[in-house]
Amino acid sequence: MKYVDEFRDGELAKNIAANIAREAMPNRDYRLMEFCGGHTHAISRYGLVDLLPPNVRMIHGPGCPVCVLPIGRVDQAIRLAREQGVILCTYADTVRVPASDNLSLMRAKAKGADVRMIYSTQDALKIARENPGREVVFLAIGFETTTPPTAVAVKQAAAEGLKNFSILCDHVLTPAAMHAILAVEGGVALDGFVGPAHVSTVIGSKPYEPFADDYGKPVVIAGFEPLDVMQAILMLVRQVNEGRAAVENEFTRAVTREGNLKAQELVAEVFELRDTFEWRGLGSVPHSALKLRDKFSAFDAEQKFKVDYVAVPDNKACECAAILRGQKRPQECKIFGTVCTPDNPVGSCMVSSEGACAAHYSYGRFREAV
Amino acid sequence: MTSGVKPNYTRPLDIKNGRVDMSHGSGGRAMAQLISELFAAAFNNEYLAQGNDGALLPQANGRLVMATDSHVVSPLFFAGGDIGCLSVHGTINDVAVMGAQPLYLSASFILEEGFPLADLKRIVESMAKASREAGVPVVTGDTKVVEQGKGDGVFITTTGVGVVREGINLSGDLAKPGDKILLSGTIGDHGMAILSQREGLTFSAPIVSDTAALHGLIAAMLDSGAQLRVLRDPTRGGLATTLNEIAKQSGVGMMLQESAIAVNQPVEAACEFLGLDPLYVANEGKLIAICAPEDTPHLLEVMRAHPLAREAAVIGEVLEDAHGFVQMTTKLGGRRVVDWLAGEQLPRIC
């Protein structure tokens, strides 16, 4: 396929791998975190670990939107659907995230709740238009990539006077999560970040500059294709070797320093920062998520239906928190692959194929067989 | 003296504008009329003509194979086929991959009140055509009608019976380390034809379902004399799920070569666009064969000589592996597990 195959070329991958192997210094480790689930998926899907020397280690970050959604947020959506009888719309994997009382949105649906899987915010608007007698709530999740389409939907609903549409806003911010990972007391054993692809097309490369300037961690923004990831790893190894920490952009075909200004304006018009937001794995992180501005409060399902957020602790055996912070590997969790599998996820990292645990389970678990 | 009873007259079915109503499933005259004017007319064969509750069939020579399959595909009509021919091909293939020659089919229809008779006729005629082309008659059937909103147009269940000749033993538990894994052609065509139509995606070249009856190809493969261990058609769950089923049944592992697995370009593009992996997308006209290594070159030649397997290829090998992992060497040169499908990737695909 043109414009895709070029970025999946096995020969080129071997060349980059040879450079990484030659340039990585044997007397040290390179601990690199790919923040995004999209990168986690690419690394696992293409078996990139096999192309890296053992001292270049990839650590999966928290950038999987459904993985960082805490139980209490899913509970909120389930309550809306079951107790208030709304049509609850959301993106694919979200319906499988485990919630309280052994429920998930999918299980709530089987018990009679009206939960609908949609591909786009436009689908949610369409459902609202077609069901004027019902309340339609869109569970809006995701990082900066999915936020602009939500903003468009809210503005459209306002313009059309669509009174039966509202959103449960769980949009979160990438730089805030990276701060949370780095701000751990005593520092973290990370040598650099593979920076997000799609998120960066929206926010640009500028917001990552503090991680290089203040924390001294190199960041290389990379596309989601396997060669992008390999090239970014090589660029990170070089920065580490040269003792540099800069924001570099491997994904120049889509990312600029300023990002998509139009999308940023749109988001700023509709949303404002929450004071704090609870993430699964990272706990409460200040200024890390968005809520609707007062001007659009009529579309805020939390206010409209008075469903408060109630924090719920994760399953005690679940290590999602440590895994999302890059402190543990999936296979170090006691319930990984036994009680917790993609078919019966206990923790959120096992839900989406972008989650660290699901990716390792689905693509990499043969590595422990030896 | 002439009788005063007027001769029977039944107004013919209004195929053009008529719709299924509850009386078509009542067991009364309306149902009898639907059966005779639509179903019996299309399927027309000596067994159906017996007009009894069941078909009386001649003695079969060999072990019997029986398989059944329900079809709930949405949309009912798609590029490359419709629910009618799909319901014939699907069941014939399930019988044929057991190494059997398919002989007879039954067909059971659940119709939704309000379904246009014109669409029903199109579906039934497509079924009849597929059955005639395959040489496997529909010998008995049933029709039920459910109220509007309780079905989705039409659901079709077909059951097939076939006979296995002496000396043929195919089973999912017979794969042995060292055996080769063959695939008859490209993957993902059926699932992506359905999904791209559902999502209104258009590509430069349309995606066409591969729905086809495979018993002719399978007969040629059986006649080749190759030591075949397993045949399977990778339908729902795709190639990945079917290989995992075989690995589990046989207690073996597998190593696949990603570069050997062919995917049509528009299918690849659609998968890319929708974030799907073609390894998990349904096929309706492809088969997997597991064969002793020494017979593989000959088998491959026989397969490639058949119009339904021109692109047949060896895609991997069976390994000894207590964990039963199906693994793959990726195009990038890395290794990964090719796991079972988790959850539901594409509902209502067949």
C-alpha cells in the first residue's frame, strides 16, 4: 500500500537496527518510554523488541485512553445508562473496561442499558437527532487527538439547539501525564521518551520542551509506523550518547512545533482545564483533564443529570498503576495471563490492544516461554 | 349434475409489491402458497417434490458428515453475494472441510413481518443458483415469521449432509510438528466487503466478498494423494483464530511468515483505515490445509491449478510447543504471537 509500505520495509528496519546496535554503548542501559498506546501496539505488533539489543529497553507508558480511565468514571456512565435511561454512546474499547459490581458498559448493555458503540461524534449527534424523546450522552474519552471532534459536536449541538445531547467529559492531557511520571520523588529511571504521533499533530512539539529543558529527558516525536519507531529509538540513543536532551521530531510529515492552531482554538473555546482529575495508575493529577466551559454547561452530562464522580479503588491484585507508570512490566503482575486476560480483563491495561498488558499478552507472551 | 362448488382460485403472490405478513408463517394457505410459489419453485428437486415433512433420501455409501450454520449477515446484499448464496456456501464448506462430498442441504428461514417479497425472492433465487452450481440440492426446509422488530429481515439456517469415502481422515487434532500450513488465497475479503458497505467506505477498487463453495477444490486436493491432516475454512475470527483452534486441538505450536500471507490491496487499505487486522477478518471462500511436508509441493501445484486457489501459498509450519503458541515472523523481521480474537471485532458478518 503506497505511503504505508514504505514505513514497514523490513530491509530498512534492519539497517536502522544495525545502527542502533552499533551505537548503543554496551556498558549502559537505555530505558526509553513510548508514551502512546499507538506506539506500544506498533512495537508489539511488529515484534520490534527482536530488532533491538537487550540493553535498549522499551517501557510502555500510560498513553492508552481507555487504560487511564478510572473505575469511577466508567461507573458514572453505567449509572447514567441504567438509572437515568439515557442512550449512552462511546468509542469501541471503552465498553469493555471493567467497572464496579462486575459490570462494564457491555455487561450493562446485556442487562438492558442502551449502550451504543460509535465510530465518530457525528454518530452520537445523529442518534440524538433521531431520538428527540430520549436523552443521548456521549462518553467522551481520549487524549488531545479525540478532543477536537468532541468540541465540534458540542458546538454543532449548540447551534442546532439539540437539547437532548450532552457529554460526559473524560478528555485528558498528555503533557500533564508526562509531568506526573517525571515528578515522582527521587526521579525515575527513564532515559527518554518516544513522543506521541497523533496527539502531537494537534498540540505540536512545543509542549514537550519542558521535559527536555527542565527534566533533562530527550523526547523524539515519532509516527506510528514501525520504521518511525525504530528511527526515533536511534535518535534517542544518539541524544543519550551525546549527553543532550532536546525535543526532536521524527514525524515531520505531520507534526510542526506549533501544531494545529485551528484545532487548539476550537478546544480552547469549548473546554477549560479541570483543577484536578483522577487517572488510573497516576492518581489525582492537577490540571490534567478538560471540562466544558460554563457557556456550554447545558451539554455537560455531569451537571445535567447530577451524577457525581465517586472514586473507586482498583482491584487489590491489579498492578495497572505501577505498569502505567512504567515501574513494572505486565508479566510482573501476579494476575497477568491467569485471572486477567483480554477476554476477562481485571485491569484496564488488559482491555485495549494499545494497553501494555493486552499488547504483551496478545503479541509477546511467548518471550517468557523459554 | 354439475357441482355448485366454485373451482379453487388463489391470487398469485404479489412478488413485486407484497410483503411478508404473519399469515406466511401460520401453517395455513398463505404459507403453503409462499412455499410452493417461491421456495419450491426455486429449489425444485425430486426430494422437495415428495411434499412430506422430511426428505426421504437414498442410502449413503460411507461415513456421514453433518454440519449446520446460521446466517444473520447485515447487510443482506453485499458486493460479491448475499445472505442466500452465503448460506449455501457456508454449510457446503463446513461439510467439505471434513473431507466429505456434500450431498444435501436443508434450509430454515426466519422472516420478519414486513420483509419485501421481492427481496425474499432475490435471496431464494440466489440460494437456488448456488445450490445448483454446487450440485447440492436443498431437500427440505422450514419457514417461520416473527413480528416486525423481532428479527432483522431474514435469518437463514442451513444444514448439510455429506459422505466421506474410505481412507480419508481429516481432523483438527491431527497436525504434527514439521507439517506445512497452506492457505488457498487472500484473506479478509468477505469481512471487509461487508464492513466497508456498512460504513459506506468506497475505495478505488471495490472490495468483493470471496463467498464460494470449496468442495470442488477440496475434492481435487483429496484426489491428489497428499497426506492431508487438517482442512478448515477460516470464517469468523479469521485466519488467526482458526489456526489457534487447530493448534489447541492438536497440542502443537505454529510459526507463520507474515510475508507469505496475501491480502488484497483494497482490503489492506480498509483494514488500515478502520484499525483492523486482516488476520482476524472473516473469509467465506478460503481454506487452510495442513499437510505432511514431503507432499506439500505437489499439493500446492494441485491447489494452484484450481480457479479458487490460484494464489495458494505455504504460510508456515507446525512446531512442537507445549504452550500452543501460534507465532509469526513479521515483515519487519520481529516475532509476535498471533493470538485468539478477543471480544468481538465485527458483529453480524455471516
